[in-house]
Amino acid sequence: MSDTLLETILALAAPRTDAAEVYYVSSQDTPIDFENNRLKSLQTKALQGVALRVICNGRLGFASSTDLTRLEDLVDAAVQTAEIGSPAEFEFAADFHSSDNGNGSDYTPPTTPELVAIGEELIQQVHGYNADVLVEAGFRVRSGIEKIATNQNVYAERSSRTVSASLSGNLVRGEDFLQPYSYDVGRDRTPDFDRILQDLLQKYRWAEQNAAISSGSYPVLFTPQAVARTFRSLFSTALSGQAVLQKTSLLADKLGETLFDDRFSLFEDPSQGISACTFDDEGTPTSRKTYIDRGKITGFYWDRRWAARAGQASTGNGFRGGLSRPAPSTVNLCISPGSTSTADLIANMEEGVIVDQVLGAGQSNQLAGEFSVNLDLGYKVEKGKIVGRLKNTMVAGSIFEAFQQLVDLGDQPEWVGGSSYVPSLLFGKLGVASRN
């Protein structure tokens, strides 16, 4: 049915446009939420819609709709917006065919009753540690299909099935609120519920005692979760071709320069992870790309529009949020690991800080590569041992400062949110501000 839909839209647009591109998305999402130890909600949400870009008389037009019964109106709207649209500086994709239907997986996600039972069991297990914890658990079962076609011989489709699980709990001790969380998300696999539970309980155990630290400069270890939350957006912004062309990227004129520690490599591999895909939302093939190779800046990422403006080729990084226009974005960002376990990284710290959960990542001047994060959950290390939780503490610096003082990288990268594959990172000296 959706194939016929795409063909019909292209046929309706053909006599009125110079070129047309139609993007179709269909998804079904079932969230199951527990709040304060009780089942709060479960429901299924469905979305189906199309987005149409056209080129008319050298100008771009765009329209989108979730009403698939009024296709002529969709085409009318796209053509009308082209009258006042921006000049078309690029061409839509051509001569590309791809079919990625979940690699033929026969995976069947857990049923809603099964996930409800798992949620109840997880709550019971957390209460086995401390019955005062107000537990929240969430599950998402999502299936989706995306298709794109142009009138220049492009037809590509992909589908995916993902299941995510999160577990957190609020423990109130006087005026102290402690809320660690853990999660996992799998594509064509069930999340590791036991790992989520054990991870959460370990965080509670490390935070049983409060610790204090004086303001100053210390070694700071970022867990994979904190690495992704703190540094992903900084590097995504700096490596965007759009930011480079607009001269807002701190790396705009640094191609070929070595700016970071030679053990630091940053790359994107669209064949891996939750969001793995063989083409972007413009019908351009994706590929593995190295952006920073052993400290040297080696490339940027582009969608079709900004690539054309810069005289570059698209790198297959044009992605959409829902039915919006494409914009430059990455599938995932990966950091090459080191050879030291996180436990050994901690054991080698005389006095320092572990950053795990952060608040306010990105509140500093991101365009200058600066970061400033408040510890939502962090720990004090003394003589290689975690001695307790740090409160009212902030860690700040810049990516240049941090990665020029890189002590080591952990040997076990982790997927964080399906969009980052990163290890723990230990920096020799960063600014720590504490209000005791």
C-alpha cells in the first residue's frame, strides 16, 4: 500500500515540478510506565505520514501530512511553498535502490503482559535492597518503516524493531534526593533486564555514604554514560558541515591538524547500533567515516544541501525528526577504546572524581568547545577506592583542555541511548567546583 502511495504522489507531482522526493514513515510505539512503584500507563501510539520536497522553477517547496487521503492537497501545498522557497542549490538523490528489512530477523518482542510482569519483578528486587525507594520503570516496544523515493530512480526502504527498558528510583533521606537510573535498548533483541537492575543497585551502594571534596583541579573519570551526555553534542556540533561552512565550528579551519591526544579517535559507523541504516533520509548511502584519527581532524559530515553549498559531496548524513525537512546529523558517534579496565582506571586514582549522571551538559559555550556539568550522580575516589557520593559539585573545562590531558581510555565501550558507543575516559586534571 505504501509503495502505491509513493508512486501516486510522484505521479501527481511530475507534471507540476522539475523534481520531487517523497518520504514515508510509519511507526507503532507501545510505552509501559511504572511510577512510584505502581503501573501508571500503557498504550499504543501509531503514526503514519509523508513529507514531500519539490523543485519548481529552481526553488524548493515542502509539505507534510498525516492525512493520506488528500494527496493532491499535499502536492498543492508543496508547489505553493516553492513560489517563495529558497533556491534549490542541490539535486535530490538519483539512481539508488536499497531494501533493509531488519536483515530478515524473526525476533518477537516481549508482550505487554510479559513486560508488566517484568516491571513488577524489578520493583520487588529494588525493594529487596531498600523498601523506601520509589521505583520508576519504563519499557518501549517500537516498530517502524521508512521509505523514500524520487522521480530520479530512487527507491529505498528500511524497517526496525526496538525494545528499550529503563529503571530508576527516588530515595529521599531528609533533604537529600538520590535518583540513579539505568537502561538498555536493543534492536531485534530483548534488553538485559538483570544488567539494568544490578547496575542500578551498584549505584545505590556507591552512594550510601556522602563524601566531600574541595574546589580545585583533580583527575576526573567520565563513565560511558557521562561521556555521551557531556561530549556527544560538542563534537556533533563541531564536526557538522553546516557549522563548518557557517564558521561557527571551532574546528572549521583545523582540517588536517592534530589537536587532541594521539590515543583519541572518533568515528561514525552506520552499520552498527540501534539506529544502523544503509541510507539516510534523503536516499544517500551511508558509510563508515573517521572524523578524528589519533588526534588529527580528518573530516566532517554533510547532508545534500550544505554539501552542495560547500562544493562537497553528501556523506549520507541528512536525517529528519519525524516528517520534518532533512538536516545534518549523525547516526552514531564512536570513540575507539583503550586497553585498561574502568576498575583499573579508578584504582590508579589517588584523589579524584567520577562523573556518572550529569545535569546541564551544554550550558557553557558549546561553540567554543566548553562544557560545564553539574553532578546529578558522581562519586569521590580516594586512594583508588570509591568512598561516597558527591553533592553540589560541578566539573568544567574544554574539549581541548580535556583531551590534551587524557590519561587513558577504558577497554569496554558501551552503547548509550543507541547513538553513542564510547568507553570510560580518565582526564588528568579538570576544574572541580564544590559547594559544601
